[in-house]
Amino acid sequence: GVSFWNIYNMVGMMTVVIATLCTFMMATHIRRVKWEIDMRNEAIDLARKEVSQSKEELSEQKTFLQTVIDSLPALIGYWNKNLNNVFSNHYYLEFFGNKLKSIQGHHMRTILGAQVYEANLPFIERVLKGEPQVFEREIRDARGNPKFFLANYIPDIRNGEAFGFFVIAMDITQLKQLENERRDYQASLAAASKMSSLGEMAGGIAHEINNPLTIIHGNVRSLKKKLKSEKLSPENISNWELQLSKIESTVNRIAKIIQGLRSLSRNADGDPMENVPISQI
């Protein structure tokens, strides 16, 4: 049979083998768990870096967009359905004189003033119903200078409910000034055209009237000579001379009018300047 020591040695060896296997399996499991933890930590670190990078990129984009929006010569903002400001660019503060450190949270009536707010109220009511609005409005800035804006109200409708509206009001003051200058220029061109037509007409009238006046004037002078040469009573001569003098005076007055029409019709741009008493003018 098998001796006791042989059995004891076999059990001992089996115990050692089993312990060795258990230790190896435990070590392998620990290494695997550690590897998984390391991989998980690396994934977490990578995710944190990506999140941090995304936050930085979003922050940079937000700063860039804010800079662009602040640099535009327009009132840009968002107002909720209670007409409290949620977002606005820096132009709002500049235009209204930095009365507030921030427009955010303030009611539109507080920012625009009662008069402009009441004028805009019909457009506000319609945009909150989902209808985009475009209109012109004159607003005075903090210094009291009138400025003209082309306002766009863009509704923010989600699932059929109005959450608020966007405001983009472009400063069109210079365009208005150019439009007024263009209108004035067109009016001056129309006036110049009328004066040109009047000048042409005056020239024609002067030409048509001047010929018969010359004939009348010549006949009057001829009659005066005949009266002096013929023998008439002093009384008749005096009467004839008086009547002829009146005709001649009237002809001279008409001739002056014709001369004035001719002066009006001619181009005097090249005439030299001269001193004229204001009383004469």
C-alpha cells in the first residue's frame, strides 16, 4: 500500500500547485482590472480634454460672435414674451447712453421710453402672434440726436407657442440723409429745367414782340418829324406830340421788358463779377 508520507507529500504538492494557480489567476485578474482601470482613466482623461477643448472652442466662438455683433451699427437683441431683454449687443448701451450697466432683464418700455414703446406696440403684438414685422422708426439717442432705424422683428415660435422675438434694427440715418439730398437735387434739376424752358420761351417772346415794336417806334419818330415840318396850329402840334410821346414811352417800357426777358434767357455763367449797390438790386 501507499505510505502515509507519500499521501502527505502528494497533498502538499497539490496544495502548492493549487495555491500557485490561484495566485497566478489572482495576479492575472488584478493586472486585468488595473489595465481596465487605466484604460478607463485614460478614456476619462481624454473625454475631459475633449470637453475642455470643446468648451474653449465654444467660448472662442461665443467671444467672436459677440465681438462681431457688438461691432455692427445696429440694435441686436432678443426679448421674451414678457418683453424682458434676454440678450443685447453693446450698441444698445452706447445708443441709450450707458444708463444701465446691462440691459438684460429690463422691460422694453424702460429701454425705449414710453413714446417709442407705444409706437412699436402694434408691431410687438403682431410679432408675438408669429408675424414677422419690418418698419421704420425715428429714435433719439442719448444726446437727443434723431436717428432712423429699419427695424426687423423676427418671431421665436416653438411648437406653436411664442417664446419671444429677435430684434435687428439697422441704422439708416445716412441713407435717409442721402435720400433727402437726392430729392433736393432732383428738385433743383426740375427748377433748372423750368428756368431753361422759361428762358427759351422768353427768347421766343422777345423775338416775336421786338419786331413790331421796332416798326411802331420808327413810325412814331417819322410822325414827329412830319409834324415839325408841316404847318399846324401850335395847339394841334402840342396834342399830337403829347400822344406820340405816350406811345413812345409805352414802347420803351415794353422794350425794357423784352430786354429783361433776353437777359433771363441768355447763359450768364461767363459774365464777369461787378460791384452793384444793393439799393439798385
